[in-house]
Amino acid sequence: MEAPIVTLTTDWGDKDFFAAKVKGRLYSAVAGIRIVDLSHHQAWGDLPNAVGVVRYGCSEFPKGTIHIIDVSIDISVWEKPSVPVPVLARYAGSYYLSTDRRILEQSFDEPCDEIVELPLPDSPTPCTFLAYTLFCDAVAKLIEGRPLSDIGVACEPLRRRGCLVAQQDGDTLVAVVSSIDGYGNATLNVGYDDFMAFAAGRRFHVELEWSKGNRERYEVVTGISHHYNDVQKGSLLLTQSITGMLQLAINQGSVAQLIGMRYNSPCRFVFK
């Protein structure tokens, strides 16, 4: 395999040595390798946001790209978290190394072409930094042209864990927030094309559950905006995200902070 692009999606942040350790090992192991930082600021336990990066970000890269995903999504102060087994998957011509298969299960639209588990290192090798102890070696082996069966062991296929889809109830379409981006915009689980097909030219208005702020300061949303500045500063709007999904936003504001929208918050479209 020709030296490919390797992307990094992690929760490491940028204040410590973690990214430098992985990059240094990859550069030392593979001549000419190209490393792209997608995000090092994934929040612990924020599965929807990690899925968004993988689903919409990784898919833009050329075939043969190797994607490293090291994000902790089991965060609980009450229960002992599970120890997910890392996996290596081949999907749509690219490779995905993930510390948790659940991220891939919600990111892929179709069954992956192949998947193997990467057994955890034997004690006393630490298992706290798998991107360094496991993934760097796996990347080097992929570039050597080794098959996945030489890198990991056979395992159960991914189980498709798609997000909830918007529900139709007569002349009402009930959607929920599928993710919140860094600007505080709320992406909904309904695509623009599907929405327009359901609308069929009918007028509509949006009904939200407000947990913060004063709803009277916002205009009623009755259409889809093509730019944030289609409405006044501080006004609520409905637009189409670059992902093709509908998105609720506030011009120069945050629906997460000002309205209190969060993952799975409902949004009702009432048509006339």
C-alpha cells in the first residue's frame, strides 16, 4: 500500500504530549506518511459528536485513508465502565481503527467490508493509550499490505445502531436533536430532502421545548433560511447543515445555551 493519509479523531486535547507521541511514532515508522488532525477536543462520553466527525468528516477523504479514532464514550461516576475491545474495520475503501466499535456502528450506513478485533496487550504493557501501543503498529502493517486477518482476530460484525429517525404523526413531523456542534447549533435527525418531500409545499411552523430563556424574544420559525444573516442577530432560524441534515441555530448565538437544546431534545414541525 502506498503511504496514505492518516487522520486523528481523539479526546486528547492539545496541551499534553499524546498527539506528539503518536505522530512521532508514525513518522518514524512510515516514510512519507501524511497525518491530518480532525479533532483532539472530543468530549468524554459524547458519542453523537464523535459519530458526527467520523460519519461526515472521514467520509470526505480519499480511499485508502486510515482513520484513528480514540474517544472515550463510557463515562460514569456510578458504575465501573466497560473495557471495549479496539477494532480495525475496512469500509468503503478506507480503514478505521477505533477504541470503541460503537462509534463505527453509528457512523456507517452499510455493513463494513471486513472487521477484526485487536487484542489488548499482555500485562505488564499498559492499555491506557491504545492509539500508541496498538494503532501505530496496525497502521504500519496496513501500509505494508498485510491483510486484516494478520493484524487482528475475527470477531462479530458491527451491529447497525442508526440514530432515531424523525416520526410522522398526521400533519406533524417529530424530530430530535442528533448532535450539538461547537457553535451550539442543533442538528436534527431529518434530512433536507426528506423534509421537503414531506412538506410538499405546505406551510409549517416549529414547536420546541424550551428549558432556558424567554421564547417571546425569538421569532416563530416558518421557513428554511439559506444563511444565518437571513434573520436578525439573536433570532432563531432553521437551515440546512453541510451534512444535508436540518439544523436549528441562532444568528450569532447558541441554541444549546440560550434555549437549552441538547441531544434528543424534541422538535415538532406542524404543517398546514
